[in-house]
Amino acid sequence: MTLFGIDFTNYVELAAMILFGIGLVLLLVDKNLIKKNIAFAMTDSAIYLFLAAKGYIFGRRAPIIENGITSAEAYINPIPAGLVLTGIVVSVACSAVMLALTVRLYRRYHSLDIDEIIALSQKERDQDGTGGNV
């Protein structure tokens, strides 16, 4: 498949790049905190999909020695799978923290819009007399 003059013979990498692009654009453009959390999860998933696709070699098996075959050419590399599993654990923890902070911000400011939250927090600072930037 050719797209913009680039030959994509591996559809999984193309899907990962498209998913990453959509997530990155949403992460940068959207003002809603819940949508930002979803976009962050999309970019994470795209990275894990890309790593898993690059770590898999068609025709090879999982690195578990069977029938006495010890040749490295018979098995896939287990390191990308380990990186993906570690990344999933870290991203779940980051998502939980981001969602907890989103809930706290919503309870305090009754909004999920970043611009409104910044304006309300600046208004609170001005009323308190502390001044300063956010």
C-alpha cells in the first residue's frame, strides 16, 4: 500500500502511526481533561502496538525451548514484549493519577475545561491576594 509516496507493506505499523497521530492531535488540541486522558491512553496503545509489531517475526515462536531447539533464529525476541508489559503497567498508573486529579479539579472548579480551570484558579488567587501566575 502506498500513501503519500511512502510504501507501507506492514499494516500494523500504519495503524499504530495513525492511532498515535490521532491521539497526539487530540492531546494537544482538546481542552476537556477526560478527552485528554483518553488521548493519552490512545498514544500509549499506539506505542505498544508498534513495539509489539516490530518485535514479532513471522514464522518464529515464543522463546520457550521445545523439542531441544536452542537456535536463536527459531524464536522471537522477548525484549519488546517485556517493554510493552512494563509500559502498560506504568501507563495504567499514570492514567489512574490523571483521572484522580481530574476528579479533584472537577470537584473544586465544577468544570473539565482547562481554560476555565485556569481562569477560576487565577480569580481565586486574585481574591486571596497571593497574586502570581498559575
